[in-house]
Amino acid sequence: MKPNLDTLKESMLEQLQAQGFAVFHGLCRHGESHPMAWWDARRQPEFQPFLAAARKAGATLIVFSHLEFFEAMLEDALDHLEDCDLPAAERRTIELRLREMKGYLGFTCALELSFDHGGRAYVYEVRAEWYTEFLHILEDIDALEPDDDEDEEDSTGEFFSRN
């Protein structure tokens, strides 16, 4: 069964409160520089065993973050698509896929629970399938965009001394 992340979000918050965890409403921990361990949510999709592991590790504080899908995310993707050098048919296909995602505006697209232990962050993350598709589209667009760094290097030329 595919999780409804809005329902799951409420269930997580209820469980955190019922189990006596302190909840820190933070941001997603992707991109942090210290070591991280990711829960295998494919093989163990339920978050309750993650909380049990946190409790056994001595965690009393859980970082809770959620991401809501909002219009600026779509508009940004469409803006980046405009910068891509694509045949018109291919551009229309990608644009249509993005516009179809307007139906998800306001929905929760990602949830994350995490705690720190022994200098490492332990993270449980779940994403909506449609959001994963959106992220793949963004990766495709990013790969198709002209590289600004190459343009800058070409414009500066090479400098050397003739002395």
C-alpha cells in the first residue's frame, strides 16, 4: 500500500508524542557534512522500528521535518526547462509532465525523522512516488541545462607571460 504522507505525518507526530520524545521541527538533513546513516525504508517501510532503535540508542530528541509541494517548486522547474536546448516535442513532453503535477500542490511530498548518536545522524526518510518522479525530472533538466562554468572559462581566455 502506498502511504498517504499527510496521514503518515499526523501518525508520526502522534507516535512521537505518545512515546515521550522531544520533537524538534527542523529542516531536511540532506547535504549536512557530518556522517549519516539512512534507514532502509524499502525493506523496512514502517517508522515505528526506527523510533524503537532511537529509543534503544538513548535518543530523547527526534528531528522531524516535512516538505510540502508548493507552486514555486514547479515554476522554478519550468524556468530551468526554458534554459534547455531541446527539440520542441521533447520540451512539451517534459512541460506536460510538470504541469500534471499541479494536482499535488499543497500535499506533503517528503517526511524525515532523525536523531544524533555517536557523532552520526540516523535518518528515516519517505517520499511520495510522484515527488520522486519530480526529482528525476529536475535531474534530467539539470543535465540538459548549459553549464555556466564552461561559458565563464571560455570567456576569460588563457593568460600567460611572454617574459
